[in-house]
Amino acid sequence: MHHAIVSCLHANLPAVEAVLNDIDKQGIDTITCLGDLVGYGPQPNEVVELIRKRGIATCQGCWDEDIIDGLNACECSYPSQLAERRGHLAHQWTDDQLTDENKSFLASLPTSLRRDRLLFVHGSPNSQHEYLLPDMDAFAALERVETAGADILFCGHTHQPYIRELRDGSIRVRLQSAEHGNDQGEELTLPMRKIVNAGSVGEPRHGSTNATYVIHNDATDEIEIKEVPYDVGRTCQAIVKAGLPKVFAWRLSHGFEFAEQAEDASHVCER
């Protein structure tokens, strides 16, 4: 009756192991992963191989796509030129580390998974790179779920877990006819939909260093956000030892994003 959803593992083996152990202790044997198995973290092969060994159903994340299709597959940019250089360094390092077998696995991942009325994506149904933020316009958020034909949309990418209910209601559309000078209206009644963000296992950015994931009750549709502590210091040491940018370890140890303000506004991604 219970189903676990994990996302954004980011090559952080201690965090992944801690979350999977927590899931196993609860007797949950159905797990879906929302992608980003690699990127930023120091153990890309180990994480990919663990997901493969466990046979966990996984959709492709933006980092997984970029490793296969090349840098900036979404044509997005970084908040600063320094951050861009760090991102390129991490991409190249990850690309050099990954085995051909693990790259083939990432290339084989679907962009979405469906289970009855549940839809699982990394970013949004439109793209692995689109952010569904918790304060997104309600009509736009509802459109993402409704056009995907889902009751509940599970996503990641933002590294910030949340549950958003788009409650029962109606939308009235009014058309003004210049020719006849009268209004024509149509009212659409919509059932409740949900967007559930699983946060991040491997790089939490919600103000805590704890890894996050969610549990869905298939019978009641109740959803619980879970936090799991892990040995953050172990991963931080591995990041530095691997020669990855030290700021990756710094932000991991603080539980939030770190990015410089861009001096050149053209380096800010508008998506």
C-alpha cells in the first residue's frame, strides 16, 4: 500500500544508502526514482550501480540527460560565470568517471513514468529542466498536471520538498464578441490535483542537511515527506578528495544553494 519516491541523488552514496535503508526498514518494496543520479557528487558509478542492482524504476533527470547529450542541453545558463565554470568542471569530471555501461543506462532512462493516475517526472511533464516551484502560478501549475492526464504529479529538480494541493473548483472562460456585442461564457469544473516534490536525497536545499524523500499511500493518497540524516562529512571529504569544487561540499554541509549574483544579467536562466 505504500510507495516511496526519491529524487536528485547526485552521486552522493552515503545519502542514497541511508534513504534506501530507511525505506527498507519500513517494509516498502516499491520505489520510484525521479532522476539526477549523477552530478555534483563524488560517487557517480557507485550510485548508478546501486540503483541498477536494486532494479528501481527511474526516469531521466537533467544531469543524466546532459551527460548523454552534452552540456547545457536545456540551453540554460548559470547565475554567474564562476558558477558556470564550476558546473562545466563537474560535468567533465562526471563524464570522465562514468563507465560506458553506466552511461548507456542513463541514456536508456525514460523522461517520465506512469502508474495508473500517478505521473513521475524529474522537472515537469514538459521538460527535465523546468522548475515546478511551490509558488508557481496556480493556473499554470494546474495546467501541468491536467494536460499530463494525472491526478498526482511527482517531481523533483528544485531540491525543495513540498506538497501542493490544487483544490476542487471551477474556471470560467468569457469570450467577448465584437460582432454581436455580447459575452459567451463556459465554466469548467476541475477535480483536485496534487503536485508532490520529493526534494533531494543527495543535495538537499531546504535548509537542512537531511536527505528527503516522500511516501505515498496508494489506498488513501496520503503523502508524507520524510527526512533522513546521513554522514554528510563523509561525502564532503570525498568531494574535496576527488578535486571537485570545494563549494559543493560547503553548500552540502549547510543544506542550501549557494550562487553568486551575476554581474551580467545574460547569465541568469529565465526558465
